[in-house]
Amino acid sequence: MQVERELSALGYSPGTTDGAVTSRTLQALCAWRYVHGLSGGRTGLTAGVVASVLAGSAAPVVARPDGLYVDKTCQVLFQVVHHDYKRIVRVSTAAPGYNTPNGTGHVWQKIAGWHESSLYPGAYMYDSLYFRTDHPGIALHGSESNSLVRSYPASHGCVRVWRPTIATIFAETPIGTPVHVFGSY
């Protein structure tokens, strides 16, 4: 529980603080490892990781440029603003059989509020940020229910983000913002 409390206090959203190592806890630990340059991906708690989390109260130095970073290994989005991790958010990328392409794009279109997917009739998206002109249907967006933002790949290719977090990211992200997608689940 102490590790979960520390992860939560540092903004990593490990889920319920109950001492159980759930898929959300593993997601938060994966994000911790990524931010701090540690290996291990989504594997469980080890003595080294526990020590790292419990000793890691200082914010890491961010050497990457401002933008949005989607880590498919962790199923997490990092929002970097002024060389600081402003947000670390749980997401769901493409389920098996679908593709959230790796690479860098830039936000080229924003659609506020609800709208229907151009690729999947009946699928509604909230505050969409389209970022791949070579895959124009791919966006970061909120879904009809936060339960659709799983701790594993579950989308048709877009990056599902929790509401109301997507509304805040949408408001803070101008056209042209780089979006980097990397890793594999």
C-alpha cells in the first residue's frame, strides 16, 4: 500500500490504494520505470522498484521537448509542458487486430465535444485530437464511458483517454503539438 500511496501522490494513478498489485498498479509502475529510465516494462514489484518508488520524491528531469507521448507498453500518455511532466494519464491503444501506429505526428485537427467516428458508425468520441495525417481517423479522445479506457489495448486504433482529463488536455493542446507514439504491449 505504501508504494501505491507514493505512486498516487506523485501523479501515477495506480488505482485503488489497497495493497493489491492490479493491472492499474502495473500500469503506474511501468510509467514510473519509463520516467526514471528503469527497465522492466509491466512486470511486477521487485525490491529495486519498491526502493526506487519510495525514494523517488523528487520530480525527474525531463530532457524531451514539449508534446504528448503515448507509451503503448505502459498504456500511458505523458503530457510534457515546459520540460515538465504535467500529466501522466492512463490510456488504451489498439486492441489485437487493430493498429495505433508508432511514430510522431502533430495535432492537425481538434473537434470539441461529442462526434461520431468516421470509421466506426455508432462509436462516439469526445474532445478529439487528430494527430496523424497519414492515418486521418486516428485521434486521442474520450469515450462514452471511462470503463472503455482499459489497462490494456482495447481500441480500434485511437488512443482512448479518461474523461474529464481529455477535456483538460484538449484545452491545453494547440494545433501543431507533437504527438509521439512508441512501444508495444
